[in-house]
Amino acid sequence: MDRPEPTPEEMAALELFHQLANLSPDNGDRAVMITLRMPNNRYVGDVWLSKQDIENLTDASVGLAAVRDYMDSHPEDATGEPLLDVDASDVKDLIRETEAFLGNGEL
């Protein structure tokens, strides 16, 4: 039986499932079970998460929402272009200047 290629949405759901499944160690701390389903109610999987991982995911989702809200209110920053154009020589210069400053307090 040939299976159809997964859609981008299905691939995203599977990626999320695998990321969540690998998040918590299997040490018996099972605070919450999350069930992932597609919009058509197709089952993706169940994931047990520890109390600490639930707290971390909650905090991270707040950060994601804050970034989204900022980008929505500042569309000029949402170009997808890097904010800085940094190459290896820039990094080396910064390291040299930082070492000089920490060594004698001068640049």
C-alpha cells in the first residue's frame, strides 16, 4: 500500500511531537500528558511531560507571544534580514578589544 506524502502541516505536527517527546527524561516525573491531533482530528501522538518541562514550555510560549506581538507592531523589523552583518573578523576584533579592556581597562 502506497502512502501519500505527508503535508507540510503533518510534517510540522510530527516535528513538534518528536521535539516534545524528547524534551522530558523518562524518570517517572509525569505531570501532564499532551495529545496532539491534526485539525481533521487525526491522531499524531501522546507525550508525557515533567512538571519542570511544563513550566519551561509555559515560559517559552510567553516569550514567543511577546516576540510575535512586537513583530506585529513593528513590521519594519520583520524583513527576515539579519539585524547585523557579522563575519569572523568582526568577532575576532571584538574578542581582541574585550581582552584588551579586561586586561588593562583600555581599548
